Amino acid sequence: MRIGMVGYKFMGKAHSHAYHTAPYFFDINKPVELVAVCGRDQAAVTAFAKKHGWQSIETDWRRLVERSDIDAVDIGTPNDSHYPIAVAAAKAGKHILLEKPMAMSLAEAKEMYKAAEAAGIKHQIGFNYRRVPAIALARKIIENGDIGDIVHWRAVYNQDWIVDPDFPLIWRLDKTIAGTGAIGDLGAHIVDLAHFLVGPIDEVTAMTKTFIKERPLPSEGGGLSATGSAQKGEVTVDDCFAMLARFANGATGTFEATRLATGRLNYNSWEVNGTKGSIAFNLERMNELEIYLKDDPVNHAGWRTINVTNGEHPYVAAWWPPGHILGWEESHIHQVADFLMAIQNDTLCNPDFSVGVRNQAVLEALAQSAKSGGWVKVPA
């Protein structure tokens, strides 16, 4: 299974490590070759390839997609290039692992899904938090009926990395490249988890706000390590959003995300309330799942914490003895392992591009509602 990767920074590093590690722990029988990595800065991508074990480089994604020695394309670029790369890769017959959010619009996402299905390739969207063992266990608990019928979902995804007004205007703060701010960066994840654990969302109402409207233009670097110049530019995306939702099964939902929550580094937290119990999760304590069961005897009723490191828990059997903690990177290893095994065994990827389309539909309804101020039906 010969891999080509487009994009080599934050997600590129995580995915490279995952491709190296997944075959050591999971049932991947075919050799995995890291054939080529692509980036526009030749010196930087060459250094990345040498450090992370890629055999060659490209500086134009079109050349990478056209290469006959590549079977699958991993796309971890800024959001505005997801659509052209994915469509071209599908037409070239390459399997695709694509980072979220899927696209800049619902129309783009639908075309990407159509192209992938027409090509008959494996296509997977990178919602890695589904692969956190505690979250996968939560889904099993819900499917088993242990907490009854779901009535409420509430989710918060808070970070603080742009709280400083002097933090530079990187691509994630530019609508022409990112499409949205907290909506696509953080909201895509908690919307996907809501779909994964509760079910489809029917309609939403939302608000957004941009608190810091101007920032220094970047002088060098990118991501969290960027530095700013004396010149300033306009921030064109949302800093935060809050959303109410109605699910198809009758449950209600609340969603909140911001990148200006001082003191919150990666606080992806959610709670599901059912008629027989509740479960809750916080990514900053990712090996723990909290559960409350209403039918417990009253003398010891209360919230309990499951240490999700037992070999019977999802994904954990491939790793270490109970109590030997897993981390954030393992969710990407699990994601890559599932992708590679789908190729190897000729099975469907999950979540595939259809899941990305459904997610994009909610994000689009969210943005529309923030403009109109009313309820918006999630488009089919």
C-alpha cells in the first residue's frame, strides 16, 4: 500500500507517525510504503521527508496525484484545496484519507463524494475522535440501550490559542482559505460526534462572533509558532459560535466552540443524557469515560469513572496492559489503521465521504442561521 501525502505540517506529522506505527500494532499484512510527500516549500518539505521517512517529495500536488507508484492519497492541506485535490485523486483512482472539514461548501462536498463513489475508491474523512477508545465505548453503551432513549446532547469545544490580539493572521483566520473559523475547525468535530453518538441533526439556530477583528500579518512560520509583522489585516472568520439543534430522533442539542477560552487548551467535552442514565467525556482526560445509571441502588448511586484501558475496550487490545495510558496521537494511528485495513481487506471506510457531506450540511446551516437569526433546516 503505497501512500502519497499532500501537506506536511501539523496533520502531516501526526499522519506520518501513524503510518509508521499502525502496522506494528494492527492486522495490516501488506507492506506500507511512504512513497512521496508534497509541499510548496521545497527545502522545508525535503527536510520533513528526511525526518519522517518519506522516500521522495513533490512541490505540486498534481504531480503527486498523477504518479503511478502511489495507491492512496492523504490530504492534510488548508481547507480551500481539499476539493480540487480530492476530486483529482478520485479521478486518478487513488484511495483517499481526507482531513476535516471536508470542503469549503456543501456543494463541493457533494461533488467530492460523487467523484469518489464513481471511481470506486476507498474514501475516509478524518474524524479521528471517533477512534478515541472512550468515545467508541460510549457508542457501544448507547447502542446497547444502557442509558435508554437519548433526550439531550451538549457539547463544548474550547481552545485559547488566539486569545492574544497580537497572534498573527494565519490561514485559519482567513475566510478565503479556511471558509470558517471555529465552525469548521472545532465545530466539525463536535457535530460529527453528535452524529456518531446521537444521530442526524434536523435543524439548527446559531450565533457567531468575531472579537478580534484585526491581527498582525504573519512574518514567518505558521500555525501556533507563527510570528507577526507590523502590518495588520482583517480577520474574516468567526472566533466562536453557539448553536441549538433538534435531532431527527427528538433529542435536543447544544453546541459551543471558541478559540478564545482562556485556559482551555483542547477542551473537547460532551455529555449525553438518556432516560436510564448519562455519559460524559472530556478529551483532556481522554482515557476516562463517566457514566451514571439511574437504576443503580440508591445507597451507592452516582457518577462513576471508567478507566478505558482494558483489552476489551475498543482498539485497546492492540496496545498495552490496563492502566498503561493512550494519548491523542493514538486516535490518528487508529484512524490510519482502519483506512489501511479497508484497502487491504476491500471493505468500506467509516466514516466515509457521505459522513463528511452530512457534517458539511450542518456547518452550512449553522453559518446560514448565524446570518439570518432564525432556525434553519439542515439540507439533505
